[in-house]
Amino acid sequence: MNERQIWVVWGGVFTDTNFTILEPGTEELHGPYHDEATATRAWQDHMRRKVDIATHRLFVMLAQPTKVA
């Protein structure tokens, strides 16, 4: 059985260039996208808009459902 995959673009402006802690209120979530290529194009588009902010970073991520016990 083919499982459907959902991709998202997530990130924002981080507190420093370690990219571990987001500044409050800067979170971004784009998607869902049905394939990685479309998510990557969206990532490129959103990154270009804030290229001058050194601590802005977005990630293309595969959304995984959690299992309910």
C-alpha cells in the first residue's frame, strides 16, 4: 500500500546562528504540500523574501503522524 506523504516548511527567526531557539512570534509554517519538490520550491520562495536576515531559517520537513495508543 502506498502511503501518502505530507511535506511542510517550518522555521522562523532564531535567537542565534545555532538555529535551535526561535524568537517568540516569528514562527512560520507553510503547507501542507503533497511532494518534496513542491515543498522545496515553496522553501526557496519564502527564503528569498528574508535573505537579508542572517538568523532566519526554514526547513523542509516530512510530517509524520503520531501513533495513538
